[in-house]
Amino acid sequence: MTSPLRLAGLTALTAAAAALLLAAALPAAANEAAIRKALAERFPKLAVDEVRRSPLAGLWEVRFDGTEILYSDAAGDFILVNGSMIDTRTRVDLTEQRQQQLLAVDWDKLPLKDAIVIRQGTGARKVAVFADPNCGFCKRFERDLSTARNLTVYNFLLPILGPDSTAKSRDIWCARDPGAAWRRWMLEGVQPPKAPDSCDTTALERNLAFSRAQRINGTPAVFFENGTRRSGAVPGDQLEALLAAPATRK
């Protein structure tokens, strides 16, 4: 028979254990609530099904759309999704941002002699663009570039979308006025004149080699004079901000 003293001791231990479990549960509940609140405010269309601790301390598993999973810090300020870290407050992909810094190319190392040069106004500001003539995003970006003030655009023809891109790049590069031929094609859809067989197109081969060396895997790829690099079409307002931004650091 258990003595009253032993019984009292067991009761005390049980109460203490329960208190510890409750104390541990309270922060967990608070973290879950904070994550749910942050994500609901910043991503209203994200339907969160469950929030629970992950095996890694400080990282929380967020389940949504039934079986989809992302990971969050305890405040919901940063999430890991598809291998990228996103700042939920700004929606900036921090992983991509860092990769762009690491892939930056010093302006002086760009092979500008192999580019089609278009000057607008004073041409004081500079940007380099690797583009395929059949790339829809490149055409959209070209419209924004064409309206920018006092800009020199170095267009590197990068035919990566098939044989027709190679043919068009050749015809544009070999045109009497390559800049005009490029703009007419990209903005108006005017076919460039067929290039003569004697035209030297080794610049296109050098552009392809440079793109492989610099891991340019898609178009447009945009390089700014301050060292910043961006993949994809840059909206007009962001273009102006990037043209005015200070030099990047690796």
C-alpha cells in the first residue's frame, strides 16, 4: 500500500511535470499564432492548414493547400519555400538577391565591342542587356528601355531559343544600322533584311560563350554599371531605381 507521504510526493511531481508541459506549450501556441497572423496579413491568399515545430530548432513547418509545405521563423518574418528564403515583409527573395550579387560582373569586364549600342539623350547612364530576338519578355523590356532618358543601352544578341533566333540575330547584327534594325524588330515586328553571306557573326558566338561562362541561362539578363545584375524584364520604375543605385558588394 502506498504511503500518504509517497502519494503526496507523486502528486507534487505530477503537478510539476504538468506545469512544465504547460509552460512549454504556451510559447509554442504564441509562435503559431504569430506565424499565422503574419502570413495572413502578408499573403492573404495563403490558406494555412497547420503550423507545427520542425525537427530543426527555431524553424516551423507551415502546411497549406493540403500537402504543400513551407518553413518559417518564429515570427513569420522569413519563410523558406522551394529552396529560397523570402522576407515576408518586403516579399524580396533573399536567396535570389544574394545569388545575383555573387554572379555580378564588373562593368569593365563586359565585352562591349560585341554589343549593339543605342544612345538615348546624353547617354550618360548605362545598361547592358543580353536578349534573344524572339523573347517576349525581352520585347516588353525593350519598350521600357526605349522610353528611359539619357541612357546608353548595350544590347548583346543571345540567340538561345532556336534556329530562327540565330537567323534573326545574324540579320540584325549585319544590318546597315543594327540599332535601328533591333528596335524596329523588337518594338514594331519589322523583319530585318537578310544578312549577306560575307558578314562576320563571330560576335554572336562570343556572346554565347560569355553567357555560358557567366551562367546566363535565360533572357533578358540585365547588367548595370554599378555591378547589379538582374534576370528577367525589369519594370520601368525599378529600372530607374537600379540605374541610380550605388555599387553592389559581393
